[in-house]
Amino acid sequence: MREEKHTFSTRDWLMMAALAALGGVTGTYVNAMGDLMQSILGFAGTTQWAAGLHVVWLTLAMGLTGRVGAGTVTGLLKGLVELLTGNTHGLLVVLIDLIAGLLVDAVFLLFRRKDRLPAYMLAGGLAAASNVFAFQLFAALPADMLAYGAMALVGLLAFASGVVFAGVLGWMLLGALRRAGVVRNQPVPVRHSALTPVLLGCAAIAIALFGIYLHSALAGPATISIGGAVAVPYDYPQAHSDIAQVTAEGSLHGVSAKYAGIPVRELLDRAQPASNADMLLIRAVDGYAFFVSMDEVRDNPALLLAPKGSGSDAAYDLVGAENSKAWVRGVSELTVVAGVTLEVKGRLDAPEAFDPNAWQFDMDAIALDVGNGPEKLQGAPLGKVLASMGPAADATEVLIHTADGSESLPIADVLGSDDVRLFTVIGDGTVSFVVARMDSTVIVSQVTALEVK
């Protein structure tokens, strides 16, 4: 009778690294599919139909290595890959993948025969469902908190997805790979090392401590800096703490709730924005940033800065925005920006300046390095922007102008794909534009104009 080895082999490490890389890279596309389904059906939680596709890599790691612990290691590596490739959830994605991996290992630890379908189904289901509760604990904004019944329903959907994709599909894939001889059969472990439960327990404690740290780090500061293109910048609530809270009702991803907070319109009125102010940038303590138009600031009474806690433990979330991307947890800065347009000219039926406010619902965020290290930037598909202006049938290229010259792209490549994007870079009261691809390749920075020829 062959006993289970207590350590991972070089082959195991390579297998886990490869699966983590695949899972991390494909995670963006899985999220996009989930978002598409939610946009079609229109109610919260429908993204969870794809939750199992995020954790199938963890059950595959367990099956291909035959080692309890592979799920946790692969989860950690997958989370790091997603973090480094610009996942907009930041460190939170590492915690979520770690929790999923630990649950996969914990479930397999309970089964003597780890090559049986029930083990894969239970491990996949619990790992997939865990993300619902982790997001509610660490990432949900006041109006995004699901009621217990809704949370159970969404969690059940995620569990079912895990059973199907990470459990049944993962088990079937392993069987097919072994029958085809692509991977060799692993001996079924007949007993565990006495250290295995101890190591998993230590991993659970480490995850709990990481979660406590992350919960504190994401809380945001007790002071919000309000500045940019304003006459009287100030820090809230050190100044203007007399602004009264109001209550509003709004909906985020189909979840409706009432919430209380400080009207953003009044906060900015006290700062006296410039007459040509175009947008308000909301920046979070973790570096995430998005914007709303000044028109929305003036016209949306439900746009609030919602407080959590009090005194030195206070923190603020921005809620009530028309665009869900502008609901920001742990706000640290509100920056007014003026003059946010880019000239677009050439062989177009209806040329007009590019205004980020008009394209915010078409934007997606990736991490780009435009000279100050990687940062999350929002980009609209350049092809869609140009198509809306009616490019001439005989147009052949797009010239991207900068102060130092220009770069040419075939217009057919730009119009035929959403991969090339026009990103808005908002600094401390300044705005610039970058053309880049969704794989984080910068094509041209410091863009001054676009021209179709």
C-alpha cells in the first residue's frame, strides 16, 4: 500500500503555477460574461452563474496533484496573478481566492477517496459560494448589502455553479485527461500526514488575520480631502461639519435600499468649483478611482457621502451614483477637474470632442503604467468612439497625435475590436489621455488629438 507524500514535488508546483496563471488570466473574461448576464437579466446575483469557473482551477489542482493543500496554494497563486494583472478588487481578490482554496482542501480532507465525484461537487460548491459572503463582508457598500434571504439565494446560485463547473466539469476533465494519457494517474491517498490538518488550520488563521487587516485597510480615512479646480479646498469634516445628513433611496445592481449621508452637491458648493468644472473624481484609499460628471453632481440629490463609524474610526463611502463604478468604498479624496475633452477630427461625418463623461458606462478598468507605476485607469473602446462619429468609408488610418509627433493605427483594426481603448488619466486636477490595449500595452501616452484619415 502506497502512502501519500508529505511534500509537493517539482511537478506539483509547476502544475499549480500553471493552473493559477490560467485561472488568473481568464478571471477577467469570466467576470465579463457574468456582467453580461446580469445586464441582460437585470437583477442582483446573476453574475454568480459563473462563480464555479473561478474555482475549477482549484479542484483541478487537487485532482492533478493528489495532495491536500494544493487548493490553498493554487488559490494564493491565482489571487496574486489577478492582483498583478490589474483586478479592480485589489488585495481583496487574493483573500477571496485564498478562502476558496482553503475550503477546497478542507472538503477533500474529509473524504477518504478523493477521486470520487461527491468530493469534487461539495468542494466546488462551497468554494464558489464563499465569494458571495466574502464580498458582502469586505466590499459591499451600504446600499449593496444583501438581505439575509437575498444573500442565501445568491449564495445558493454560486454553490450550484460551483457544483456544476468546479465539481462535475472538473471531475470529468480530469477523467478525460487521464484516459487520454495527457496526465498520469495519481495514486489515491489512503491516509493523511498528521501535519495536514495543522497546516490547514494555520492557513485558516493566517487568512483570518489577513481578512482583519484588509477590513481595516479598506475602511478609508476619517478625513476626506476636497480640492482640485475649486476656489476653497478643504478637508471634511474638519471644515463644514455643519452640513446636515439626508436620507435617499437608490438601487445598485438591482438591490434597493435607503441610505443616509452628506449631499455631495453641498460639499462641493462649499468648495466653490470653477465655472468650467467638468467632472468629480472619487478616489478610494486602495487607489481605485472613478468619476461622475458635474451635471450629475448638480442634478442627482441621491449622490451622497455615506459615513460609517464615528470620530477617529469614521470612514466614508460614495453612494447613489448613476454608474455603479462610481459607488466607491473608503473614499479618501474628492477632486474637481476642469477641461476634460480631447479633440477628434478628420474624415468623420460628425466629429466632436471626446468627453469621458459621455462614455463612462462603456469604460472598463485595467492597470496601466503611464510613468508613475501601475494604476487602475478607465478606458472606452476607441472603435466605438470613432464609429459614433461616422468615419468615412474610404478612411484607412487613425492618427494619434502627441506633442512630439503622431502614431498611426489601421482604422479597420480599431473599428473591428474593443481591445484598443482610450484611457482617461486624471491626476491632481489635471487630465491626460492614453491609447492602450486591454492587455496593458501602452500604444501612445499624452495624446493631444485623434485624427481619422
